[in-house]
Amino acid sequence: MTVGQIASEPETARTERQKLRKHFGRFDILFFLLCTIVGVDTIGTVASKGAEAFTWLIVLALVFFVPSALLTAELGAAFPDEGGPYIWTSRAFGRLAGAVNNFLYWITNPVWLGGTLSVAAVTAFTTFFNDGKDLSTPAFYVFTLVFVWVGVLAAILSFDVGKWIPTIGAWSRFVLLGLFTVTVVIYGIKHGLHGFGAGDFSPTYAGFVGLVPVLMFNYVGFELPNTAGDEMTDAQKDVPFAIFRSAALSVALYALPIFGILLVLPVKAVTGLGGFLDAIRQVFTVYGGHVAADGTATLSGVGSLLGDIAAIMFILTVLSSGVTWVMGSDRALAVSGYDGAAPRFLGVISSRFGTPVRVNILSGLVSTVVLVLAHELTHGSAAKLFGAVLGLAVSTTLVSYLGIFPALAVLRRKAPDVPRPYKAPIPGIISVVLTVLILFASVQLVAPGLGDHWFGSAYAPDGWSHAERWKYLLTEAVPLAGFMLLGVLFWALGKPTRASLATDE
């Protein structure tokens, strides 16, 4: 029995689901998850916090990442319907909660694609192909708009074609992060490393507050393949298989490059936007090039060639991150459209492609608007644009899990007879622990240091003073509240669909 059988499936849902095609196999899910979870755009942000970041990376892997894998393995195998997290949340807490939660889950991704990811791709291009010089405004828009709409096109294409972007992205991660890690070892043998004492790894509360949101942002996404549940060839067997293997790989793919950056670069030289790219340039000098006295790395010969290849893989990696999340969250929004929690216009699956083309195009338009607005409001500053959009993407993403994580315990109680090929241990404790951690991280994003020294020097984001704490609070809370209200509006616009569903039942 599936969720679709718990709540009888109306004709509208049956009509749309019949257009879906089963192209999503076991290793497709694994590669999809690797692109979902392992994002190179935040590696520099984590590494900029110093050796302590590595400690919290491992701690959260144990207390957050592993439990969320257990939770998703059960829900994904027991309730494998198209829409995944929307289905779990709405069936556990009702369509209004599902609508608000799902809008937050969806809106994050076009914002992230048009802001953080496109800027990271531009930075890689300028760093390795334009001598570090910024692109002109027209060139910037050409590059980023092509980046965004290539991603949208990949999401529109039928899954048997579009899934190759995540597959290429997964292999790009293996090659890029593997090559970087090996090169760090060679660099250390040749030039020595910065090194740090055992005390530098000591965890602090301030470090936890600063790192926990972005680390959780890195560690969520196990549920994303289930947004395409009806397109999987064998969801009940393949979802747990892919989740547990991707979990182990993901921790390694994050830990090794972050540790490598800390070994190569002094913490004060690591930035959120360019930290990983700067480290690549520096260590690749072992193949050809040099590092000047001021720390500037210049590549030549084979070093320059490998640097260019690394830049291309970096761009493919961030593109595949955006594509996988857009593919998944767009499907979830389309399901909510034909389930009565969003406008019915959006709840349409293309007969030609088997994908939610209308939502895909909407995501592209939102990404484009975010790209243009953020670029103009930050006066073309890539670092400011990156930081502003990343903060918004992290907050909206994490808040959406306040509906997803409690669903495990609730659905155990509401649907006890549903067969569960995999059952998570202590479901109540897992749901509570994960929800509390997400709630804490969400609060700290909006009001850093709350409960200790709100917006004190140890907690205030870079570039902000204590006197600006209320301004910062508004910049974080107002968009979040606005997105929640839009979720309510989507639910209201779904009223005619809900009325027809009631008639069908």
C-alpha cells in the first residue's frame, strides 16, 4: 500500500501520473543524490571557519546526517509516490501545511540557481579563463543566463535524457575532489603545509552557531529523488540502497577538500566564494606555476591546463547541483498543483516530456529575476551577491524540513499498516532530534547568537555591526515570512481542485 492508497487517488492525479515514465534506476538515484548533497559552492564557506569546521562537519554527520538518512530511507521506501516530501508532509499534517512547506522547498532552488550557483560558476570562469578579471555587465548576463536556462532545459527534458546531467555531475565531483585531494598531498610533500594544533579543532558554541546552518544545508536532500517516486523502476529497494551509499560518499567528498583547504591556505585567506578555487590554483602550481610572496598563485604549462579542466568540472558540478534540485522540487510543486495545494495550472505533466514543464519555466523565470535583482542591488559585487543569496537559500531550505522530519513519527502512527521495506529505529527520537536541530539552525540564521549574545562580535556575520542587528533580522525574516504567505496563497488558489477532489471521493 502507498500513500496514494491511503488517500484515494482522484481522476486528476491519475491523469497526470499516467504521463510519467519510469527511467530512474538504482545508480541513477545514487548519482542524483551525490549531486543533491555534495555541493562545491559552500566548501569555501565552511573552510573559512578554520579547523573547528572539520570537527563540526564530523559531529553533524553523526547526529544529523545519519539520522536523516535513516528517516528518509523509511519514508522513501514506504511512501514512494511522486512528490515525495510534499506527500509525506501533507498526509501527515494536512494540505495547508503541505502547501506552505512545499512552496518553501521549491522557491529555494530557483533562488539558489539564479544567485549562488550562477555566481560561483562565473567566478570559476573568471579565475581560470579571464585572469581573475570581472566580466563586463553584458558578458556577465550572457554567461549567467545561459547557465540558468541550460539548467532549466535539462529539467524540462524527459528523465531518460535529463538524468545525464546528474550523472556527469557526479563523475565531475569524483574527478575534481579526488584530483584536488591527491594534489594537496603532493603540494604538502613539496612545499610543506600550514598545519594547526590539536587545540584548533576544539569545538565552540560560537563556531557551532556559525557553521550549523550551512552544514545542515549541505547535509539535506536525501528525500529529493522521491519527488520522482513514480519514475523509479523499483523505489522500495533502490531508495535505501542509494541513500546509505551516498551518505558515506558524501561525508568523504566534503571532508577531504575542506581538510585540504585548511592545510594549504591560512584561514584569513579563505573566502566563502573563492576559497576552494583559490586553493585549487595554489596546489596546482606543483604541475606548473608559482606562488608569489603575497600569496598570489600563477599557473603555467600543465598546471594551467589542469586548472582549466578543474574549472570546467567545477562549473559542471555547480550546474548539476542546481539541475537536480530544480528537477526534484519542480516535481513536488507540480504534484501539489494537482493535489489541491497549489494552482491547478501548475499541476500539469507534459505528455511529450513526462516532466512538469510549466513549473520548470516558472523556476527559470524566478531564477532570472533573482539574478538580475541581486546583481543590480549589490552593484555587481560577486561576493555580496553570493553571501546574500546563500543566506536566503539556506534559511528557506531549512525551514521546509520542519514539516518533513516530524512526518516520520506521525505517519508511523497515522498509517501503521503501510508495508515498510525498511524501518528506521527509534522513529520518535529521530524525528524530535532532527526537528530540534533544524529549528535551532533556523533561529540562529535569523538572529545569530540568540540565547547567548545576540549579534555579538562572535556571532554577527561578516560586514555587519551590532547596531545593525534589527536591520539584519528584517532582511532575513521578511522574505521568509513573505514566502510562507505565498505558500498560503498557493493553497487558497488550490481550492477549486480540492473541491473537485472531494467530489471524486
